[in-house]
Amino acid sequence: MVDGVLFVCHANMCRSPMAEFIARRLLRDLPVAVASAGTDALDGAAMHPYAVEVAAGTGADPAAFRTRRLRPEHLTRAGLVLTATRRQRSICTALAPAALPRTFTLRQFARLAAAAAEAEATGPAAPRADSALGAAVAVAARARGRLQPATPDADDLRDPIGGSPADFRRCAEEIERSIRPVLALIGTAG
């Protein structure tokens, strides 16, 4: 994944695969690969059945999806790493410190992307990058230094595991709301 987005959650059974399928649908017109992994995943397990319903709703067939455990090489190859929680962000940066500038929680990056898109419309030109995704990451990283920190729980995406199908749909809606500013920033930064 040379120029791709990696979504990371705990077990790679709920949040990160739903994000992967939602992002594939939303980013389909951009040259951006999408993948997912879990910090504590067991390789080869099936996606949670309620997450399968969400993924199938994107128009893709999630039947072949299998979980994968996060490895340092996944992080070093990703152009952008988006985690479900601050804890997973910390694990990612501990596994691959070089990925720190490209690693955010999904909700954090969405907030930064929205602020960056607004600032870039009136501010200096975006930094040069080899790709639209690289430019978007650079713009969001600049915004990271200008925004006031959010409350800690504002960055975490609640895990729907143990919940109802409605809980999974709510989580998927939050994922999609968070991906839309990312998509907009990639589109304008490139």
C-alpha cells in the first residue's frame, strides 16, 4: 500500500473493517488504497456479523474479509494511519515511530481535516507532496499545531462490540461522518 489509508482498531472485527469498506466506497474515485488491521487481532478471523451487514451496505461483498494483526510494516507502508482510539494510536506509534507524523485517530483527523480545509482556503498554499494523500496529511499535520486540543473522549470511536445492530449502524454513521472531511481534504490538497 504505497499511497494508502490504514484503519486500525482493537480486533479488526468491527470498527476498522467497517471503516475500510466505507472508505473504499467514498474514495473509489481517488487513487488511494484502503486496508485495515487490529492491534490485538487474531489473523484470519471473520468480521463481526453486524459489521458484515454494514460492509455489505457499501455495495461490496465482505464475505472474503479476514482479520489481520497489525505489524510494523503495515504502518511504515501506509500514507495515513487512522485509529479508532488514542490507545491504538499510541500502540501504532510505539510499533513504528516513523509513522508518528501520519498517525491520528479517525475523529481527530476528521476535525483537523475540516479545520485545515477552511484554513487552506484563505491561507498559504499547501505543502508540496508526492500525492494527494501525502499533501492532505501534511496539511492536517500543520493544523494539528494550530488547534486547541479536544477533550480526550472526543478522539475515541466507541466500540460497538456487544451492542445491537443499531449500535453498529451508529458507529458506521460516525465513521462515515469522520471520513467525509478526510475525503474533502484529499480532494483539495491534491
